Amino acid sequence: MSRLEYKTILLPYKTGIFQADSVEVTDALNREAGERWQLEQLILPSSLWGRSNTMLAILARSRD
């Protein structure tokens, strides 16, 4: 049975990040993928509580 381990990282968040150049995010995710981490979920900041300059990425990889 495969076990998973999880990790979180903060990624830069800019308005319109998915419409514009997102090199910083791509580079960060590719670095983590090199260590076998896979993106599970991306949590965007809430505008209800003010502006944020980061988003939270939840990563997982097999422990085997």
C-alpha cells in the first residue's frame, strides 16, 4: 500500500496571473516536481479579508 506525504508552499499571486506570464509559479512547481512532488490543490487568497500577494499550493508524493 502506497503512503503519501504532503507539503505546502507559498507561490506569488498577482491579479490576472493565469492570463499573464506566470514564470515564477511555473519555475517553483517544476522545481518541486523534480523532487517528485505533485500539485494536489491550489488555494487562492480570499478577497473578503483584503489583498494577498501569495497563494498556497498543496503538494503530495509517494513515500515508497
